[in-house]
Amino acid sequence: MKRSFLHRWFIANTFLAGIFALCWLLLRSGTRPSRLAYPCLRAALSTATLAFGAPLVSASMALRGKLASKQPVVAIAATVIGLVVTFGAWGYLSRVEASRGPRLPSLQAPADYRAEVFRVSGCPKDPIGDRLPCFESMLDLMGSQGLRFYESPTTTPISGPDGVLADSDVIVIKINYQWAERGGTNVDLLQGVVRSIVDHPSGFTGEIVVCENAQFASVENSDRADNNAQDRDLSPSDVVSHFQDLGFNVSLFDWTLIRNTEVEEFSAGDLEDGYVLYPWDDQLHGAVSYPKFQTSFGTYISLRDGIWDPVTESSDREHLRFLNLPVLKSHSIYGVTANVKDYMGVVTRELGTKSHSAIRYGLLGAHLGEVGLADLNILDAIWINAHPDGGPSTDYGEATRRDELIVSIDPVAADLWAAENILIPAFEDNGYTDWPKADPKDPESDFREYLDNSAFAILAAGFDVTNDPDQIDAFNLRIPILADGFESGDTSAWSSTTP
């Protein structure tokens, strides 16, 4: 009798182990069967195989005699089904492994590399005219560590010969305007960045062009009514018109309109707007692409080669600058969208590139390896989507106000740091306890998969970035503000009240 009890106990627990293993496979792989390649899921497959395989052998031996009841038949049927599912998963795993093709090499930044991430929090809620005090405080914070915003012969805390932007540069500002309401770049931030650029101490004589590729959506002439700003009517088009009226060369360009047009480089004699397309890459599971176009002021821009002069037939890469202005948000597929993921609005997903599905394999990093890193990544965390799987679209009621900005030259380090120090705490503040796609500490999360592969591709191209938290130096500044939410230049009037 004791033996019969132990036998039943063993069989029952074996079946339970197999069932739990299969449930774990289904929950962990979700809509991503390719996750079956993960070590933890391989272990679950092994458990399921043992759980259903051993009882099947025992049951088969028992069938040598005459079955006395239907119970063994049910047990055998359940075992056979479980084993079929398990071996089916093993078979699929083998096909997944074969289909993934060659992988990008796992590279690391030099041991002495340090990534600088700058964070300003407590941003005042309202702009002051066309200025954004929070961004101006960011320039001070950057300058305190030697990263000066302005290139100028005069050295000040925010300017110097080694500054980022010269007075005659052509500056491409990439915003996120695919999504309405809080899903797009904060327009107050865009306006404040443009104001800071045109306030160049040497006098700004260059050109600014605000760009976006909304992929499958329309940017509505960058002039929709439901914008991410204190005044929701303020659109990127309004910002551009404002600075044009002040006499500055500021314009818009909608890359969405040229996403289906494949072109050659200007140097090949092709002056048409469109996308330069690279050959298919098996490692990336897609093809790299980048835009070239003529602005409304007649300037020819290649994102890779620079400013094209049709008279001298030469390119000037030195005076083309790129500022990346994304929004920190959750993402229903990739867990987190921030600096690196924002380049999905730079490349084209048309022309057979498979760009969106290839993000996880590092395609956006490969794009950056070709065109170069942004001169500054200015990550908007004023309003964020702090609901796991809730983004990237974000309506007004869904957004969480954080009043923060993050700036870095290293997009990978900034994304990793912002996810861990801003997005995940906001998830927790909103009552969430689980975010497997967005987990910055889990190398198997969707976020880390695409971020790490992007880092490998960027490193392979010769640019230093890091996905190692120990190589990140974070500099923080919290702005003292008045109780009404406005900043005051008079420090004696500051209070400790925060918004």
C-alpha cells in the first residue's frame, strides 16, 4: 500500500512538473517563439520531456496486460499529448536556431570608456515665452562637466572651442511626432532647444530642419491640435513658423513622404529626395537605410555624407549636426522606447528593409554605425508612458508626469540608465510589479535584446557606447522652483516646494 502511494505521488508530481514546465514555456515565450532559444526555456523543455517521456515508457509497458479500466487510457493519452507538445517545441526550437542565421559578435567598449548621462529633474511646468528653463539648466549641468553646447572662440561654462554646435552649422532635429497627445516629443522642449540654438553667442547664421518619419501614420503637416505641450495647441509647425518670423532659417521636413523612394547618393548624380538603401544583411535580418533630401531653403542633406554642394560636387560632413529628441515610454513589443528605438523614425520600413522586425537584431545600431551617433540625445521624460506594454501611443490620461530631461552622447548608456532610474521606478509608483519586456537588468528581455545588439553593431562600426552600468557616470541636477511651478532667477525667492 505504501508502495502504491509513493508510486501515485511520484506520477502525480511528475505530471505537475511537466504541466508547469509547459505553462512556463507558453507564458515566457508569449508571442515571441524565438525565445525558446533562451537557456531558461531550454531547461523547461528538458523538464517537460522527462516529465512526459518517463511516464509514457512506464505506461507502454503496462499495456502488455489487459487494461482493467479507462483511467490508464486517460493517463496515457495525456502523456502522449504532453510529449507531442514537448517534442514539437524542440522541433520548433531547432528551426528557430537555424533561421536566426549568424549573430552579431558580442563586443564591449574599451575598459577605460566612461559614458556621461546628464539628468535634470524638477523641471518647471511652464515655458517662459519660447524658452524652456529646464533645458537651459541642462546646458549648465553639461558645461560643468566639460560638455559645452556652443562651439565658440570664447570659453564660458556653456561655450568654447570644443563645443557641440557652431554658429553656421546645419542642424537636423529628429522629433517623435508619430503619436498624438503625450506620445510625441514635448513641443515646449523642441521650442526651447531651438531657442537655445539660435541664441548662439556668436550669432546663429546656420539652418535648423525639424524632421520625422511617422512610418505608417501621417504627421498631419506637423500641425495637429492634440500635442504634448502645456498649451496643447502648440505644434512643431507653430514652433517653426515662430522662428521663421524672427528671421531664422528653420524648417520642417516630413521623411514619411519619401519613405517609398529609393535613391542613390548626391555624389552619384542623384538629387532626388528619398532613401539610400543598403544590401540585405543576414545578421541583421534586414537592410540599413537613411534619408537624403533638400530642405525648403535649398540645402542638400545626406544623413551619412553631410551637406552636398552641387557646384563643387563635394560633401561637408563637419558642419552637419544631428540632435535626437525622443520620448521615454514603454513599448508593447520592445519593452522600452527611447534614444535608440527613436531611429525607427529615421530609417524607412518600406523598400523591403524589414526594419521594425529587425530592431531586435541590432539594425538601428547598424544604421547609427553608418551615419554616426547623434551629436546629442535629448531624451524627453517630462511626460512618460509608465504602463508596461502601454506604449508607444500615449493619451493624455495615460501619461505620467516626471518633469525630467536626460542628455547623453551615448544613446545606449542613456537608454539603459533612463529605463532603470526613471521608467522602472515610475512603473512601481503606478502599482506595477512585473515588466519582463522592459527589464533593463534582464539580458533576455526584449528591451535588452535590441539594445545590446544595437550596441554590438555600433561598437563594430568603431563608435564607443556601453551597455555596462559600471561604465556610466550620471550627473544629476534638481531645479529649485516656486510653489506655483515657475522658476525664478532670484534665488532668494526659491522655495523647497516641488511640483
